[in-house]
Amino acid sequence: MSTQGQELLLDPKIRRLPVNPATYAKAPEGFPNPFKDSSIGAAVKFDLGLSKGRYNVVNSLFDVMITYRIDELRAAVKAVQDARAAISGKTNAEAAKLIAQAEALIDKMPISEAKASAKDFASIFKKKRKKATTKITGRQAEVEAEWDNMVKANYAKAVELANKAKSML
């Protein structure tokens, strides 16, 4: 949220919309400004309070689902992509259904938006990790372990379903 941090978002390699309106004074020409462009502003509604309230929850969720499970996630996505390529131009309702189920498993969140936004729940996420080996304890560790178990099972099942769909084609 610092001025320096917001300005980093303007970098072409990052290219994200800063939430500080003053940052746009340093934006390159043509950079979208949701505070001035009504077509963007109407679509982008950033709630700073909501973001701050669940910041650590979202970071933990990202780590559990992506950072620490990137190999499993890649395998699941590749299996779905391979199945989609195999079904291309063909009609097989059962295979298509299996692929859709696999995609849903990859996308499935272990927590609802409402729960992630609940102050009492968000308050258990106190520890920020720099790496996977950082020790997490207490309720945060329990919740992250539950999420991790669900995510591992979902990614494995997605691979299984996508491979089954591909074998039907």
C-alpha cells in the first residue's frame, strides 16, 4: 500500500491496477485508470476494508492451493488440457461431463467468501510464511492442513477424471 509499492504495479511486467488514485499520475500513457475511466470504474469495485480483513486468509489459501501444490496443480491442468484436446471435434457427452467435473475440482475453493471475510475466522491467520518450511501452529495450521488435504485430493481426482475422459475418446 506504500507509494513505492503502488508504483511497482505500474511496471509492464506486473501491470496491475493500483488502488491509490494518486499513483496514476506516474502511469505510462494509455495505462487504464479505474478512477477516471468510467467503463473500468463501473466494473472494478475495490473494497479496501474487505481486502485488509482477509489479506492473510487469501495469502494462506493461495499458498495452499498454488504455491505449495504447483506440481499437482500443473498435472491436473495438463490432464484436463490433454482431455480437451482429445475431445476436440468429437461428441462424447460422458467424456465432456468428466472433463467438466475435473475442471470443477481444480477450481473448487476450500472456503466460502463469507467465511474468509468473517473477522473471527480471519483473525486466526496471523503467521505469514516466507517459505513452505515456515512453521505454522494452532488453529491456522489445522485449517491449512484441512485445505491442503482437500486440494491434494481434488487435484488427484481431477487427473483421474480427465485421464478417464481421454481414454474414452
